[in-house]
Amino acid sequence: MKISVIGAGYVGLTTAACLAEIGHIVRCADNDERKLALLRGGEMPFFEPHLEEIVLRNSSAGRLRFDSVEDAVMDAPAIFICVGTPPLENGEADLSAVANVARIIGQRASGDCLVIEKSTVPVQTGQQLKRQLDLYGDKALRCEVASNPEFLREGTAIQDFFHPDRIVIGVENEDTAARLREIYRPILEQTFKCPAHNNCTLSRKPAWLVTDMCSAELIKHASNSFLATKVSFINMVADLCELVGADVTKVALGMGMDPRIGPAFLSAGIGYGGFCLPKDVQAFSRLAAKAGCDLSLLKEVESVNKNRIEHFVDKIRQELWVIRGRKIAVLGLAFKPNTDDIRFAPAIDFIRAILSEGATVSAYDPQAMEKTRGVLPDVRYCSNAYEAAMGAEAIILTTEWPEFKNLDWEEIRKIVERPLVVDGRNMFTPEEMTSRGFHYVSTGRQPTFCIDQVLPAALAQESQVVLK
């Protein structure tokens, strides 16, 4: 099928490339000419595992091309809207890009056209979209509108597209549902090789959920808001664990064993970030308030998450006493591993906070440093974690990149000024870091000290006690 995808960001480009991979002829459009030029030249505007190989393969095969929005919507039987819906100052979603695309579709599309909103939008956006298409379109244009919320996670977007838990569509009639089912048929039937899984066909087939448009739109906002609530809740539990001497990782393990709760999003730490959870919690709360519904619980979720940065900075103050003049190494800048996205990343706010108190910061991230330079020019960016740690008085872990887990920490112990690790993601156990000679501070657990850091050498040899 010929399909146009409007938007070449994280969702749009992934959607376009993956639709081409399963056999469709796809035109991906964007109003950013620089981004289109990069893609036509075979360069990626952002990092996402496996995406580049899929884009290059399908571009070479002629199944994927990059066009202007005006050209892409002409004669397109199916159009996915994947443009950004960033938060306004009041927290509501900015729908200006969606409205602009609707105008262009109405003016340029022709024939029988299916318009699919994949961008995360407030409930009732589909109804507004239909009105805009009717307003700008002529009588020859016959448009159906559907909602198809995305559930792609940055860092695992390719496998999420090819092997989703569920595909949700909101439609007004059975014919529209059948057209969407045909688009997704290879995924529903798993009749392809997934490049994100070493070209092995997986047997898991996704659930196919057909609803009305309003329900589909609410599913995405409600899902992300619930996940954010889980994160904020376990962070509150972590604070309690620190006060009473419990271990939040063990508490979370026990909670997650309950199938009604599950283990996902029960990792305590520096807080959630990224573009989806923060903006969707805000948007969901605001749209509920406009409808006359009290979702004040989400305001507390936001507040807890916002306070994580200051709570984390307090940990640094407690260990260093004075932050001004201290050399601090920060490992991790992206909001999560396997992406270069720094939007709402906790590491960025944390670095701003310690820079404002006079710290000297060296940083390393496998993918996100180039984007971070533009927003944090006063940081020294390093070629690897060892360079960042050289002479540091504290090493701060803010993104759980797998390579940090596999560092030679014994070597790092030799090159730091002070063997202090403050772990914002609970990547390690206190025992393993203490055995490597570090004073280790994490979230929701008691700090641990290497004994020869706090006792004279002769006394340390005689004592078997690890101070806590």
C-alpha cells in the first residue's frame, strides 16, 4: 500500500521506516528541510538502535523516500500524522502542527483518503481533525479519520514497532478498521524477519484492540500517566527506605512479584524524564481539569518527580559538604540508555543545579554529548568514562548505560581524587562497589563505606565491621 507519514522525528521516522520494511511504499515528509537533506543523504537526525540500517535499506530499495509535506499528501490513500505536540506554558499540548497538517491535507489530498493520528493528542482531537478536513477540503475529498496511538519507547522503538504488546485503533466504522488491519497485517501475523532481533521471526502476536476514537486517544495519555505514577510512588517509597533503614530494591522486587502490580517502572532513582512522560502527565491533568474532572493525583506525581533533582543534589552536599570548586564527573546525559534524547533528561537539570553552585563538571555519554553541548556549554565533554573520572571528587551515575556497568572500576578507583560514587539509577549493589574501594551512595538504600576509607590502616586490619 502507498502510505505517507508526516513528521520525521522519533515517531514519524521510525513509523515510516518500519512500514517500508514490511512492504509498503512510504513517503516520509517534514517541514524541516535540513532534516530532509540529512535523510536523503543517508544521515540520521538522531540515534535509535537499528533505525539507520532500516532507513538505508528501504531507501535504496525505493520503498522509502523523503518529500515535502505538500507533495507527500497528494494522492496518498493513507496518511499518518506523526508531528510533535509539545507542551505549552500551561501544560496543555500544542496542536498547531496537527492543525497545519490538517489544512495541507484538506487542500492537497484527493480521492478516498484515510488520515491516521499517531501523534499523542488530547481526547477529542480526532473530532476536531475531521472538522478541519471538512473545512479545508473540497467535495471530491472523502476523508476518514482514525486514532492509532504509538507506544514506542526510545532505545527499543524498532522492536516495539515490530513486536508490540498491542495495536490500538480508534475508528468510526468497520471499513476503516479493516483498512488499518491490512496496513498492520504483516505485524499482526508476524510474517517478516525483524532486524532488531538478529533477523529471527518471533512468535509473539500483538493484541488488536478496536475502540472509538476518544477511547483510543485516552488510552495513550492514561497509560503514560499511570507509568509516571509508578515511578513517583517508588521514589517516595525510596525516601522512606532511607529513613527507616530498608532497601528499596528489595521492596520493589517484592511488590513486582504481585501480578497485579508487575516489576516495570518500579526502579527508584533520580526521576523520570524524556519527552513522553513529563508532557503527557501535564497534558492529561490539564485536559481533565478542562473537562471538569479532578486528577489532582497527577499534580503530586509531577511534584514528586520535580523534587528528585534537589533530593539528589542534597545527597551530593551531604557527601562533599561544599559543592563549589569540586570536580564532579557525570556519567550519562540522555534521559535513558540507547538514545541521544536529552529532552527533560534528569541529568541536564542536575548538572545545571551543581554548576549554579560552582562545581566543575566533566561528562561522558555514549550518544548524547553532541546535543548536550548546545544546552550546557560550560561542561567539559570527555571521550570516555575514564577521562571524565580522572581527578574527580565524585562520580555521578545518571543514565544506566550498559557500558557503565562493565567499566573497570578498579582502574577508576586509582585515578579519582576521592572514591565516591553517587548512583542515581541503582546500577550496582552496595557490596560490589564497597569491595572495589568506593564510598557508595544510592537511592532508597543506606550508604556504604569501604573500611579503609574511614579507619586507620592498622585498625582496619583488625576490624571486620563495614560501617554503614
